[in-house]
Amino acid sequence: MRFNPLLNDLFRGEWLLDVAWISTAAPLVQNIIDGVATVQQQEVKERALSIIDASGHQVNPRNGIPENSIGVVSMVGAAMKYGGACSYGSEDIARELAYANANPNISAIIFKLDGPGGAVSAIGPLLTFAAEKKKPVIGLADACLSLHYWAAVGVCDYIMADNDISARFGSVGVVSQFMDAKKHWEDKGFKFHEIYADESQHKNEVFKLALEGKYDKIKSEILNPMARKFQAAVKAARPNLRLEEEGIISGKTFDADKALGIGLIDGIGTFKKAVERAKMHAELYTQS
């Protein structure tokens, strides 16, 4: 079996992820483990940024960007901080957002979101962009779950579902998943040794306990604080959130109609309506 560096990202760290995605990703993970599919063999996605003019027609930036254009940045699929040959990381997405933010001929940005969440580390570059943005960002989303929802509330001035059938929002929660392969390798004759310095008694403690089925420390020291930060970000960005709704900040997901009713989003529409909303917000930004 060939080692694939993608496994390192798939099986480590904490995740802001809708767990339903994990089981659907299992065939892909198995193919990567078996060497059937590698990053190099997967199709490279198109650029995360496109530009449309004020009439809604796509523009080739090489031919110049007209005034009052709108940048369209996409974050699709499970998100990680660093990109690869087949996908963009949140650092790449943030750079595209920053480019649109800095270009004087782009008046607003549409941020298209469709994904189950991703690694906790992926949120940082997006929140850094949000702190520096000077133009309105309209979120247009299908699946907008967990980290994708944190990105939406952190970056967008207005969040819109792009349909009322498949669009879902929420999954405000944190999960840690890692694989204990020790028995597998021990059955093949390998023996593991972990030797710590006397002065390093707390090194990897929470993970060693978790491997023993003792989850209290990993929850209290890592997962719970992150979940509280996620909840605080949602509550701060969505002041009209109906917090009495069961599960709204503890992991439930909601369809577009329900999400609108409880304050998770601001509207339901289409790309055309998102463009109209972007123009409206651009005028408001100009006046303020």
C-alpha cells in the first residue's frame, strides 16, 4: 500500500463537520487507502473566483474588469486550511475573497457555500478576511453546515438559501475523529513503544486517554471550548436567532424554510436575486 499524504488530513484534528458526510466519504477514503484514487488522479476543480459585470454576464478578467462588477467566490465540499491538487483550501478561498475586496472595480462579493463543514483550522483565514473586508458579502448556500455555516455568519452581511428543497443550515457543533490502528498492526507483528521524558507527563495526555475510551479530558480541554466559541460567533452574528428552538446551536440541521423562520438565514432566492442583493448592499456601503 502506498502512503498518501491526504490521509494525514482525513484522520487528524478536530472537525466542524456534519457527521452524515463521514459515512458517505467512506468509499473515497477506502480508495485512497487502497491506492485506487490519489490526489493526482482526481480532477482539478475550476478556479474559486469568477467575475460578473453589472448586467450579470461573466467577465474574463484578462480583458479588464468593468466598474461595479461582482466577484463570485465558491467554497464547495469539505473544507481544509491548505489546498491540494484537487481542491482549494480556506487559505486559497480567503485570498480570492481578498482579491475581490481589494479590486476597485468590484463593488460586492457573492460567497457561494456548499459543504458539510471541515477542519477547525480552516476557519482562521476566513475570519481574518472578515476582519479586513470593506465590501458587502452576500452568502448564497445549498448545504451550509458546521464550518461552512461558521464561515457564512463570520464573513457574510446577508445569508440566502439558493433553493428551498436541498438547502440545509446549522450543524453548529464540534467533533473529533481519529483512528486507532494499533491492533491492526500488532496483529501483523508490529510492536509499538511510546517513551516520554519524565518532564513530559502531560504530552498527548488527552489523546492517550481518548484511545482508552476516556473522553472527558478531550471534551473539556478541546471540544467544549471550541463548541462554545462557535456558538458565541453564531449568536453574535445572528442577533435575531430564536434560541428557544431545540438544537439550533447544539448540532441540529434545518431546511431553508425552517432556517429562515428561526433566524439562521435572511432569505431564500436564486443567483439572480443574490446579484440584486449584492448591488443593493454595495449602494448601502457606499452611502455609509
